[in-house]
Amino acid sequence: MCKAANVELIGYENVGSGLVTAMVKGDVGAVKAAVDSGVESAQRIGEVVTSLVIARPHNDINKIVSHYKIAD
């Protein structure tokens, strides 16, 4: 996913029952390309429930996403 486009993995969450949420940031085109690549890869090994790209998220999204950040 991150190798497919110029995006940064900002976090992920193991939701349970094999479900994972991955969060990336970058410009919209790069994020769409990365998400599409991630969906293709995930479909090869299992089922993709959904994917979503938020083009211009609210500035306060960082308050929520910071809970899932990967340690530096």
C-alpha cells in the first residue's frame, strides 16, 4: 500500500475477527492509488469489507487519529 504511492502510514487498528483498519495520509491522488493497491492486495488473501478516502477531512481528525499513531 505505502510502496504503491507517496503516502505515509499514520496508524492501523486491529478491529477484531481478522478485520484491520489502516490509515494513510498524503495528497488525494496518492492516497486513492495506495488504497486501491491495498484493496487489491487484501482481496487476494481474503474479503475486503469496505474502503474509504476522505478528501478533505476536518482539522480535528488528528485528535481521533492520534490514538492509533505508530510509534516513531
